[in-house]
Amino acid sequence: MSLRVSRRNFVAGGATLLSLSALGTSAFAQEQRLRLLWWGSQPRADRTNKVSQLYQTKNAGTSITGEFLGWGDYWPRLATQVAGRNAPDVIQMDYRYIVQYARRGALAPLESYMPAKLNLDDFDKAQIDGGSVDGHLYGVSLGANSAATVLNTTAFKEAGVDLPTQATTWDEFARMGAEITKAGKRKGMFGLADGSGGEPLFENWLRQRGKALYTADGKIGFGVDDASEWYDMWAKFREAGACVPADIQALDKNDIETNTVSLGKSAAGFAHSNQFVAYQAMNKDKLALTNYMRIKADSKGGHYRKPSMFFSVSAQSKAIDLAVDYINFFVKNPEAVLLLDVERGIPESAAMREVVAAKLDENGKVALAYVSGLGDLAGKLPPPPPAGAGEGELMLRNIAEQVGFGQLSPADGGKQLVTEITQILARG
């Protein structure tokens, strides 16, 4: 069997299409085709494409085409393709969007394939539940992760500032950030990224206050006072020079490449644990992970261990059996799992976790140690966000930018956020 690899660039963010085809003249007519779509950076694409090549090697006559984009470009493209009845067979899905896509009939239910073709017998039940909507399985978790703070340890050391610990509060972290900025050891570097538009950060902060982004019945889980206080906290951080100003934060397109840590604009930023490998690959300085800060010294953390992302199958697919077989291979084949490492999170399969743990390099061990060491900082997985949650995330970010640029006061930003999200949820 021969293998042909072709590549062409896409618009918007340098997304790339990689076509991998196992071609043979006689087999071409019987070729089974599969299209994948995922978000992520080049290292994720490299790993994914290697797994696709491996799958094709073991399944002659199968052709797999993969396309990837950054987070911001991904969701409009997926929505367009679904609306145009041109959806890919295998769709990378996020916990934030799975309810919306499932209830619109865009995803195929997968429970009928279990366990014969989709064997999730050693997955944590909570992670299977995380991919389920209204009693049907619509997403297979590709790994477990948790939100995290990324630290440039070299920059902290140069500024003479100790690294935060699991006990550090937001006020203490802001003082650290201001000290790094004031030290001025690196031109244009501030202490912290501006996290006011980061939904995982806001959710963590709310959970520490006994609140949530959304209630179990799909309503908004916080009030105007919460949102206003959140925006006000970050306004004070900006005023103190603890975090980057609004024009620098606006460079962040919610991906690894444009995070202010990767751009050398801040010594600390906010990400997810599975992204650490890619962050470290992009930074010459030594990085580390730590938790989101506590709101008070005695408060419990707001973290949880979540499905980093899912693979779902399009309800429009004419190759659902093949898509399910590919997904099963992706999460349960030892060779595939070793290629993937922990870039999409810690494997959900207990057997595959053992396979990966034995081979992890230093960077992979950082992510594994972080997730397993959260202790009392981690609580229960919240209910799946309701339809419209993706729009709500964009609203949090947009209003945060307006507050950052001084176009809205924190109080008005809080009012607007609650009003907008309430209206989004009402539309369903």
C-alpha cells in the first residue's frame, strides 16, 4: 500500500488541510472516505495526522482527510458546514457546545455501538456522562484535563519573585504580577495576562463563591453583582500594572500561539493542562503549571476534572460505522495513544493511561502531575452547559474588552453581561 500526503493552506489563521490517502489503483473504487475537523495548533495536527496514517496502514482502502483551525475560526466554520449539510464525519466537540449540537440533531447517537465497536468499558463513568445529552452518547472524551495557570518560571526568577503556590490568593497573585512588571527585566513584559474575558477563570472564581455559570436547568447561575465584581477586580489589576493593558490582551485570539505568555508579553497566562506540551514547545524559557488562585486563603478551589474535548460523529455522515471505528482506534489503540501522548489530556481509558504513563517525557509528566495533584481544589463536574453557552462565552470576552478599553465601567459591564446571557439562553 502506498501513502500520499498533500497539504494546502486555508484562510483565516493559517489553518491547514492535510490530506492523507492510501491509494491503490485497484482499490480506489472501493475506498472508504472519512473527513475530520478539529481545533488546535500545529503540534496537535502533527499527532492527529500520524494517528490517521497509522489507521490507514492498518485499514487498507481507507482515506482520511483532516482539517484544523484555531478556536476562534473553528466554530463559525463548523456551523457553516453543518448548516450547508457538508459537515465532516468526525467532529471535535467541546463540552460547552455538545448540548447545542446534539439537540439540533447535528450529531449521531453512539450508544448502540457499545461495546462491540466502541469499547469504553474502562472509562470513568463521569467522563462518559459528560459526553451524553438526554440519555444518548454524543461525544467520546479524548482526555481529561483541568484549567491551569501557565508560569514562565525563568521570568519570575529574573524578577526575583517566588512562584505562586496552591494557597496563593488572587490579591497576592496580583501583587506578584505588579512586582514583575515593575522589575522591568524584560522589555514589554507584564506580570499577568488579563483574564477578565476568560470563561474558565470566571467559572472557577464563581464556583469558589458557591455560584456557577449555568444552573442544572440551563439558567444563568450568577448575578449582576458577581459579574461587576469580577470585571472590577481585573480593572484594579490593570490599574496596578499587574496585568497587561487592553491593547496587548486584544492580541490574544484564544489560542496557544497568541497567548501573552507565548508572545513574551506576560510571565503568567491562563490555559488548560493538556496544552502544556504545546506551550513548552513554543517557549524557550522553562514553564510550569499551577492552579487558578483562591479568592480567599481558606476558600476551596473551583477546579474540576473535565473532558478536554470529544470526538463526535455527524448525523449527516454516510460513514458512521467507519467514523466510530476510527474513534475507537483513537482512544483504545496503544500505538495511537502513544502518538497522541497527553496533548489532548490524560487518556480516559485506564489501560491507555498506563501505556502513556510509562512513556511520558518530562513535559507530559508535568500535565499528569498537575491534574492528579489538584486535591481539594477540584470539585464535581458541572452539568453540561445549555444551548447558547458558546455565545455566552463570546459575550463575556467582548464585554471584558470593552471594560478593558474604558468603554464600559465594570458595573455597567456586569449588568450588560447578565442581560445579554439571559437573552441568549431565552432564545435557546
